[in-house]
Amino acid sequence: MKIEKIFTAQALAKGGRDGHVSTNNNVLDVDLSTPKEMGGPGKAGATNPSSCLPPATRPALRVPWA
């Protein structure tokens, strides 16, 4: 079976769980920070990096998360 490429996306992540993520078209541009409850700095206004994983993997894994 041949797979045809229909879309290409690029993202850059720096600094790991307490860093920054952005896409080449700047639609996604967020700071990441592990919550204090999980032993991180809990930076105000930043996104918990763990909250990014389930939506991103749902289509690939076909996991029925609500």
C-alpha cells in the first residue's frame, strides 16, 4: 500500500516540559510548565505539557478519550 503525503507540519520544542512549543505557521505558540503539584515550577499562564498529549495521540492510537 502506497501512502500519499497530503500535509506537512513542523513544530519546534525547546526546554522540555518547562519550555516552549511553536509551529512554523505560529498557530501554536505556547509556554510549557509542569504544575507545582507534579513537582514543577507551575509557571502562571503556561500550559501543562501533559495536557497536550492525549488530544495529539487520540487519532493515531484510536483511544476513546472523552
